[in-house]
Amino acid sequence: MQVPVKTPIERVFHALSFELIATIICAPLFSWLMGLPLAHMGALTLMFAGVAMVWNMIFNAMFERVEHRYKLARTLVVRVVHACLFEGGLVVMLVPLGAWWLNVSLWEAFVIDVGIMLFFLPYTFFFNLAYDHLRARWMARRALA
């Protein structure tokens, strides 16, 4: 079954909900793990969330075009590829920002980002898996109405 294309409003909702939940979890967790003030890590988390939200909308639009063009179903393998490509793109964008904000080298920022990715890879996978499931139920109800 092919997935219906998301509207721009739904794309924004998807990105905002993803980033809001992630920020609520990450700001206090990273503050505690790194021994830095919550305000400092909260600001970094919000900057990361802003970049990630824009990337989320762009990446998912491109990924869905590929899905539709090649008539891919959202199998477990497709969802794993989606999560890995999404997070890989974020590494390229967020490492320089993290290095600057934390006043560390690019290598140190990369190592920190790898640690962050250990959280975000499964988070991205499970968030989108749950979102797809809830969206499918919503679309089915909408089709019946």
C-alpha cells in the first residue's frame, strides 16, 4: 500500500512534534550528562532542533518523492534506511554548530554528536514508526467519513 503524500501543514506538524518531544527529553538529559547548565544545553538543543526541523521537512519531502517514484512500501528496511540517512545529514550540519557553541574541536563535537546519534537513531526510527501507524489509522478513519 502506497502512503498518501503529506500536506505542508502535516509536514510542519510532523517536524514540530518530533522536535518538541526530542527537546523535552534531550535538554535535561544532555545537561546532566555533560555537566553543563540546563540553559546552556537548552539553547543548544533549541538551535539543533531548529536546524533539524528544517532538515526534517526537506529530507522527508525528498525521501517521499523517492518512495513514490520507485513505489516503495514503508517496510522495516526502508524505515531503517530513512533513519540512517536523516541522522547522517544532521551530523554534517550540526557538528560545526556544536563545536562552536561548546567551544570544542570539530573532532570532539563529532564524538559528542555520535553519542547524541545513539539516542536519535532509535528515537527517529520509533517516532516515525509510531507516526506512520497513527497516520494510517487517521487516514483510514478519514476515508470512511
